[in-house]
Amino acid sequence: MPFLIAAENLIGFTGGSKLTQMNAHNHKKPLIKQGWLRVLLFTCFYFILLVLAGIVLVLSLDKGNPALTADRLFYIHFLVNALVSFLALWLFRTLVDRQTVASLGFGFSKHGAHAGTGFFMGILLVCTGTLVLSFTHHLEWTGSVFDPNDLFISLGLMVIVALYEEAIFRGYILNNLMDSMNKWGALLLSALAFALAHSGNPGASVLSIVNIFIAGLLLGINYIYTKNLWFGILLHFSWNFFQGPILGYEVSGVHLQSLFQHDIKGSPLLTGGAFGLEGSVIALVLYLLAVAALVMVYEKKFRPVVVEG
């Protein structure tokens, strides 16, 4: 029975008396008034959970098992991190914020256009960066391998990454920070947290962390106007999926099997090196242009209408 109640809260059950209960739940005051304090406590709790899960994982795995390949270790570690992320998010959203997980911004109705914009923007950005590298002879295509199993697994991984990272950094952190400060300050702090979370990735550099910070701004701009996650989720997914499993770059330093293979030549500042395209100057310029464009569009679209008397 508790599992049914949790599931209903998670997906936003809409039947009869349950709807009334959920609406009453949504109007409860948070257990902790200050949004910034909720974010701080959540971050500490989330970090501790990740460390404990990592320790348990290391102690429970039989390193002498020949079936435990590097790929399988990666997938196990990834799934554990994802489960821990969703658990921490659910616990804090329901017990501390006293809201449903769905209220973080998972409603799709009336946000399909935003979602589509995010999806195609991710593809446009990564393909534009690839064209620049190709035309400047810093990238040379070497072949392609179509493996439906690898592609399907990578698709699943990228979907999960986009869901839980957006739910945490935009849905929880940005959402709660906006309760304590103006939207721009909240956006900056959430983007900083996003960048710091990626600072330990393989191949990370000062430039790559700056780029992830700008990417955090890009992923969060729609949210500060709409309080909806689907723009960020679809942008995050399409950038990662086309960057790694399709075009063959590393994804934040993580190598995945890809449909196309290439050789990268030249300075890592231009190409991104071992971190992937998102660690390059090209990505920095593209992110900044996209941020500027979205700010102009949203400021105009959501500007309050002044009625003259």
C-alpha cells in the first residue's frame, strides 16, 4: 500500500478524492522555510548517499569475477548513481518540501513546443560544432559501425542521465533557490552546482568546467520562466546522445560506443580533447550565443504587459 501511495504522488494521480488529497498536499508549507537551506541540506544528503552507495558497491563486487568487465562495472555504477539520485530527490521533495515529485515541472501539457525547441537546439549545437571542426580540418571521419544493442543501451543511458540531472539541478536546486532569491541569482548558483558536479569527470579542465557552467545556464533559462523541465531534459538528452553515441565524442569525459568514428587533430582548446566537444572553445561560443538568444526571446515573450490608464 505505501508503494501505491508513493507511485500516485510521483505521477500525479488524478482520480476523484485522490486529486483533492494531492492538491491539499501541494499547499502544505515546506518543513524548512528557506529554499536555500533546503538546497544546502539536500546537496549534503545527496553527496553522503552517493559516497555510501559507492562504498557498498565496492565492497559487494567480486573483483576476481571474470564476468565483471569494465563495461559492466560502468553500467552498474551508473545505475546505482541514478537510483540514489531519484531516491534522494523523492525523499526531500515529499518529506522536506512537502510537494509531489511531479510538481518539480514534469507536466508536459502546453510545453510541447518548449520540449521540441530544446531537442532540436541540442542537435543544432553539436552538429554546428562538428561542422566547424570538419571544415577547419580538425576532425576526420574514419568509419561507422551500426550496433543496435550498443545504440539502444546508450539511448537508455542518455535518457536516464537527462532525467535525473535535470530533475536535481533544475527541478530541485533551481526551483528551491528561486524561493529565496531572484531568478537570475538562482540560475547562476544552480549552474555553478552543475559545473562543480562535473569537475571530477575524466579529462576535465578549467575550460570544460566553465563550459558546463554556461551549459547549466542554457539548460535552466527556460525553467526560470516556465517552471517546466522538458526543455532542459530534451536539450540535455539530444546534446549528449548526438555528441557521444552518434558522432563519437566523449560525453563529459566518458567514452561510449558510437555510430560514427573520427580522428581529432589539433589543440584540445579547440577540439575539447578527452572531455569531448563540450570542453572546447567552440562549445563555449555556441553556448554563449544560445544563452543570449534565449534570454532575448524569453524576456520578450514573458515580459509583463503594462496597461496604460
